[in-house]
Amino acid sequence: MAHLNLRRPENVSGDFYVDSSCIDCDTCRWMTPEVFNRNTGQSVVYHQPANETERLRSLQALLACPTASIGTVEKPRDIKQAQLSFPILFEENVYHCGYHAENSYGAASYLIQRPDGNILVDSPRFTPPLVKRLEEMGGIRYLYLTHRDDVADHQKFQEHFGCDRILHKDEISDDTRNVEIQLTGLEPNQLAPDLLIIPVPGHTKGHTVLLYRKFLFTGDHLAWSTQLNQLVAFRNVCWYSWSEQLKSMRQLVNYSFEWVLPGHGRRHHQDSETMRHQMQECINWMESK
């Protein structure tokens, strides 16, 4: 939990604050940009919630924070409402799970609710309020893991829901050696008619992305940069091969999608033709690096 005695002096006065344990993962800033911003390398409250909607969104960010760095001066009597709001409906049958994990450096996790079985995309924290809501929504059939960095509490979710975990063999470590479905090679894997897993080596050797209808879940392969105002890959955290990541990006441009939903970085939405054009701009940018 956040500590008032560690409250950052850059916070504006009021109930909500961020303390000095913030790891600058950006979660609260993209979830609730009307309240949180960045200042000297960490998040701060720059505007106290002004209405019930902003307060709920601030409490959602508080719960999602992977390091519990967000706090309130007064004990929040409405925290239960925020807990019950997760997973947050994003669009159609896709939900943001919240409860980001510190050992995934605050990576986002999503739920796809499907009649043939729900899919958890990357792992959030295994926390009772979220687990209960996932049970109410039909449980978990597959836990799809984009790559080794964002596996978090995968074992606890598997043990509780009996789900099949999916991870590329090149991403397997001691912690994930018992994953039920281990992908191999570089060919796309059609998990179901509406689910395509696409290998995109680069950030890590066995990184994959998931294409579900118009939604592309990209892990650490692709995200939107508000600083550059374009789609980007993260060269400073490319652990395997920048040239391979560029090659993977050139192949990905051939697919049609309207949403980029990353583990890290900002979401992005455009019509499919504009997205294809912006993907090419990303490739051009990568080639110049």
C-alpha cells in the first residue's frame, strides 16, 4: 500500500497521491490521464478527481497500480465499487483486467469473453476480487502469454481455473516449463476460426501476438507512442534482435486490424487502411534506427 510519509511533493494537494515507490510504468497515466501525469520520472496527481466518474477511474488506477504506489489520505469507502468494475469493458467482448503485476513491470492483461471459452491475454495479479469476477464471467479456457516477460501469476490462474496456457517454446523457462501448449516455429497458429497467433521474434526470440477479429494484442512488440505520435517498437528493450523485429513488423503489416492493444505502451485505434499506413510508417521509422 502507498505510504503518506512517502508522498511525492509534486502531487497537488488533496486526497489522492502517488508515493516515491512508483516505477514509472505509465499504467495510471493511460488509465486516468485526467488525474495522473508524469513529473521528474515518476507519476503524480496533477488534478484531483472533480466528480464521481473521475473518482471511480482514479480508484481503478489505484487498484491497477502494480506497486501500490497510489494512495488516498482518507480511507476510500467506495473501493468496493472500483473492485467490482473489473474487468473493465473495453469494446465489444474485450475487457481490461486491471490489477497489473509488478514482476511484469505493470503490463496490461485483457480478457476476451467468448462462447467457446474465455481467453486471458497475459497474466494480471491473482487477486480475489478479480478472480471472483472472472468466475462469474465464465472462467478461463486459455491463458495466452505473448512472451516470457508478462507471465506474472500464470501458475495460480492455471491451478484455479484449469486453463491451458499457451506460450512459444523459445520463451519457456523453469517457471513456465509446465505450460500446456508450447508453440514452435515461425508459422501462424490458428487456435480457433477467430483466433490467430502470429510469431513475431524480435523483442524476444519466441514473442507472438494474438489477432482476434479487429483486435491485435501485441505484448511488447508494438505500441503507440504519444511522444512520437506514431506506432513504435521499443529498441531500448529489444532483448533478442532488432533486425528480426523489423522483419516481423514487415510481415505483420499484411494483416488487417483496427486496434493495437499492447502490454506496455498506449492503445491505438484506427480503421484498417489507416492502420496499415501507420504500420508502414513504423517500419520506415525502424529502418532509420
